[in-house]
Amino acid sequence: MTGKITGKWLAIAITVTGALLAQALLTSAHAADDRDLLFKKSIVWRALTPNDKLAVYGMDDPVIEGVACHYTLPEIGGVSGTLGMAEEVSDISISCRQYGQVKFKEKFEQGSEVFRERRSLVFKRMHIVRSCDPKRNIMVYMVYSDRPIEGSPKNSTSSFAIQPWGGEEAPQRCSDWLK
């Protein structure tokens, strides 16, 4: 190569730059969602680049007051992680709890999505979904990641029984709010 940028290499550079900008926009859009970064813990030291970390987030269920979930996901460091090009692993854990009186804002379907986030530049997404165990009046939340082509079997589930809160005589039944 003579130092000139050919049309092919220019197209590749524009595509990569566009993808990185799109990823930055998606990441900043998700940062505005109702989730809070609680802390990060380094798990793999890397010289001269950011370490691999575990990040713990908290979020409220947008449809059900009095319910919060906390989830932990790995963040890849290094050069590829810094540039947003690393495919994040699917090892995500979740824990959800009632922290006040449960009030349903609207009806929901079994397995309805609470939150979604991209975990790689193009293919992988993380989902948090909710459901109701009507027989036991228990809310069930699951986090999983997917890939359009091969899928991902990694997941984590959390559940809690809806309890009376603050002088409430009987809690709402989640089955009354299913579509």
C-alpha cells in the first residue's frame, strides 16, 4: 500500500466510525433509563487499559411500584472493551424484592420486558422480563441474554411473594393485572 486511502479502506473506516458513534448514542440513551449504577468492582487487572469489572445496577420496575431489582453484569476492559467492540459475556445475575406497598400501574403479559440493553456492537442483548405466579401471588423476574443466531442459555431468576405493607390489610393479587 502506498499511503493513500483507497475507497475500500475509506468505506471500512466510515462504517466502523458510524458503528462506534451509534454504540455511544445507544449507551447514553440507556444511561438515561431508570437504572442506577451502584458500584463497580475490578476482577481482572490489565496493564495500560481499563480492567475487567463487575457492575452492579439497581432499577425500579416501571409498571409496578414498590418493586426493585438489582443485577450484576460483567464489563470487559482492555482495548476492545474501551472501544465498545468487545462482546460482553452472558453471565448476569439478578435479585428483585418488594420494598414498599405493591401498586400495579397497568396490566402486563407473562414474560413482558422490563428492561433491555445491548451487550455487543451488533448481536447480543440483555433482557429483564417479569411474570406472575398467580397460584402463589409471587412475582418472578428473569434476566437473560440472546443472540439472533445461536441464542444464549445463560440466565438468572429471582422471585418474591407480594406481602402486605404499611398497614395494608391484603396485598394486590398479581393475577388481577395479567393481560
